[in-house]
Amino acid sequence: MYPIKLVLFDLDDTLLHFADYWENSVKDAFRNHFFTSEMNSNDLFDVFSNVEQFLVKKLDSKQISFDEYRTKRFLYSMDQMGKTTDVETAINFEMFYQSISKKHMKPNVMINKIIKDLSNYYQIGVLTNGSKGWQNDKLEAIGLDGIIPKEYVFISEVIGYEKPSPEIYHHVLSMTSLPPEQVLVVGDSWTNDVAAPIQEGLKAIWLNKKNYQVPQEPRPLAVITEIEELRAILLSHIDDSPLD
């Protein structure tokens, strides 16, 4: 049995929780964007949230891409509000929303502490779907850009494949020159962060914050509800000295 050398964290809803910044960021963007500033931000947020949930299912099942997801959630919402707009405005809103979101994202002291502690014994990285600039901005906003080495930040836009495509995990193995048994993925998505990496020979721990029923197969290394639980799993039985 190979020891784990690299621990890869999902970013969205694992290291950075969507609910911590989503509502405030979206409403702030609606109140200040040129196209929506005169609309009721509360009403618009309710519509936007429903559209978001609908499109996330399509995104997870790979019926749409991330770019389509980001433009369609604005276009569909405006359509339901009786407003006619276009893709250019949708893209402009998305960029505006992202710039505003950064100020609503805050470091999580507990998460950052466990990541720092783990980095004394493991290589720590991120494996995330999304655009390079936006995902790097998130890491900076939550204070992890200085803890996680850039060479271990793997972003789907840069790689050219999205989780759960096998190619994205193969890319990680190629770039790190590690056998799959030495790589552990930690994330909130059963499909992206557990089932798919295990299929490619990697290890996985499921962050099951919402206490969903655990599928019988495949079997992850562990199922946790909080990142802090990794301390007992990954740090309690380490015999080796910390990494230099």
C-alpha cells in the first residue's frame, strides 16, 4: 500500500462555501449593475436562485458547460422578469458579480489552520472546475494562495478538461509524477471528487456536509461532514518527520 503524498482539495463548497458569500454578492451585483440597478434585488435574487438550481443539475450532468451555465443563469432570469437582454450583457454581469464577490469572501480560520497543518506532512493542492482567473481570485480572497503551491493548483480551464472527465485526473498524475494510490481527493461532490477519481485509481474522502445517503460503491477512504475531521484521519498516525 502506497502512502498518500498529495492531498487535492476541491475548491467550491469544500474550501470555500457557496452559501457564505452567494446571496450577499448576487444582491450587491444586482443593485449596482447597469442592467439591473432599477429592479428589485430581492425579487430578482429569488428568480436567479431558482434558475441557478435548475442549471446546476444540467452542469453536473455535463449537459452544459461552465460558460453556458454562467450566461444562461442571467439570460433565463431576465427572461422570467420580462426583460430582454443578450449574451454580451450576461457576460458583463458575470464579470461584475465576480469582482463584487471577492469582498464578500472571507478566510475560514479553521479550514486554513488544518490546511497549514496538513502541509507539514503532505503536498497540498487544489483540483477545481472553473476559470483560471476566478478560481485563483477565490484562493487569494480566502487566504490560501500563499499556503497552496501554484504548481499544485489544477484548474479545469487550464487543463482543458472538467471533472469528472478521466483526463483531468490523468493530467494531475502526469504533472506530479505520482502513482494514483499516492493521491487523495477531498471534496463535496460524490461524482467529481469520489466516484470519478476512485475509478482512476486515486483515493478519495467525501465531504458530505448535507448528510446525503452514502452510496454503497465505490468506497471512499472516509466520509466526513467537516474539514476538521481530516486531522484525526490524516495526522493522528504520522510517523515521518514534517516535510522540509
